[in-house]
Amino acid sequence: MSFNPFEFLSRAVAIDLGTVNTLIAIKGRGIVLREPSAVAVTADEAREVIACGEEALRMAGRTPGGVNIVWPLRDGVIADYTLTAEMLRRFLELAVGRRNGALGKKLAMCLPLCVTDVERRALEEAARAVGARDVMLIDEPLAAAVGAGLPAFEPVGSMVADIGGGTTDIAVISLGGIASSFSLRTGGRHIDAAIADYVARQYNLSLGERTAEEVKLTLAMALPGGMERMQVRGRSLENGLPARVVINSGEISHAISPVIRKLTDAVKRVLSETPPELAADLIDTGVTLTGGGALLPGVDRLLAHETGISVRAAESPLECVALGALRLLGDRDALEGAQLA
């Protein structure tokens, strides 16, 4: 049976469309899909979509010459509109099944603060292309704060740092509005790239994207130190043959330090631009980390040391944006006071 996005029009759907991963949440069911934002396409002019998500990612680096792996979003925004729309259609079909349809009458989609008006329109058009009738674009830090359980609509300052795959959004929120913020196109993907660049320079070894990510998950720490070791395999830049080296967490922490410094500088910048009354609140409420970057070992302790205030990771940092957007979508009173994109 073909996919029909208009069958269950009363269902509310929230999408966290990320550079690295896409999450879909549905009212009454919570998170129903978590897939890599990857698409496998044919290498010819037709660019026929073969697979999306985890199925496509398993092909990365191991596909024949006639197949390319494409990430249709770059740094949090659409780089390939056609592939993004097709990926969304397939993900929504996976989320609720072919027989039940996919979209609700209302759809919330989150976006980083750094997107342009043109990029906003592209995201909205992509949502409408898969059947959404009422599309709400919600600022990611607001959704993250709500999803993390922060008092975003109370007269008290709450600070959230949402560290995603391609972007990082930092904001101080009060009464449903953003009092101060900063957004940078830096995230987990840039940490992967820093690791790959370091191994190429230091060991003349070329790493694939998945291997660089594995090194990050195994060895990377925000604070220097550590002597954990692992063997990595790749292609020698000297002779083109398969090769392996052993690296340790200390050198990887050094390799990613420029990226981490960008994040800490951004947090300090937002704090410096926060109104005094709200800044005083942050002494008690601290900073809450969301997104995949919140899982980087030591990032909370580093930020606490740099800022002098408490820092903690949200309970489910990867799910905060999608769940927060779903709650905002279902709360009409909250939405009236929220700063929607």
C-alpha cells in the first residue's frame, strides 16, 4: 500500500531534523524513530534513492562505484532539498507504518538559531512536501529547554547549550523567550573531522567517517589527559595500502581542543551578554547540556571550570529537542508565549 500522509490528520508530530541524526516523536507515543540523516543514492544523473537512515549508513565506505552516500543536511540546514524531502517521507513512513499514514494535522520542526530566512523556508517547504498542513518551526534551544524539564516559561533564567552534530545553540531563556543567545556551525561532526585530520597529519593514515566517529566515542574527552588506547585501521597516505596504528585518548583530546575551545568561548559569550537579573538566576540554575555533545566525557566539568557555575547534562540529551517540540506543539498557551522561528 502506498504511503498516505493525510490519513491521521489529528496526530501531532515533532521532528528533530539533524545533520547527523533525525528523531521523530508522536503525541502519546514519544520517540518513535531515531535514524542517521543519511541517504544512499545511485551515482548516475537520476540519483535514485536506494536506502535511508541506518540501512544507508551501513553502506558507507563499502559501496560499489555506482552508489553514493549523501548527508542531505549540512551544519543543521538543508543542503539537498530533494533528498531531504524523500528522506523525511521514508522516515515518517517508518515511524507509523504504511497503513496508518504518517503526519498529523500539526507538525513541529526544530531549527538552529543560525539559519537564514531562505533556509527556514526550505525547511518548511520540505515539511509541506511530505504532507504537513500546519508547520511550526521552533527554535532548537527553546525546544531543548522544554524537553530537558527546565522552567522555560517561568520568570527565571534558564540556560541551555544544545550541542548537535552540525551546530551548537546556546541560549538563556525566561518567560518563553530567548534573552541572549549564540549559535555556531560547530558540533560533533567537526570533532570527527578534527580527529581524522590529526590522524592523517600524525600517522599518514586516512580514516573513514565511521572510524573517526568510533574514535571519538571511544577516546575523546573534553579535558586533557587519559591514556586509554585503541587500534584504528585505514588507508596509508604513503602507499595507499591498508594500515593500522594505535592511538591514545591524550592525543585525541589534544586534537579536538580547538573545537572544544569554540564551544566554551560561545558559552562564555552568552553569559557575558545576559542581563544581570537573569545572570544572577544562573548561579542557582546553572547550564544544562543537550544534544549528542552533552555525552562527551568531561565537557560538563570543563564548562563549569571555565564559567564558575554548575553544568549538567540533561537526563536524555539526545531526545530533548524532539520531546520538547512535541510538548510545545500540544500546549497552545505555551506556544503563544514562545519565540517561534
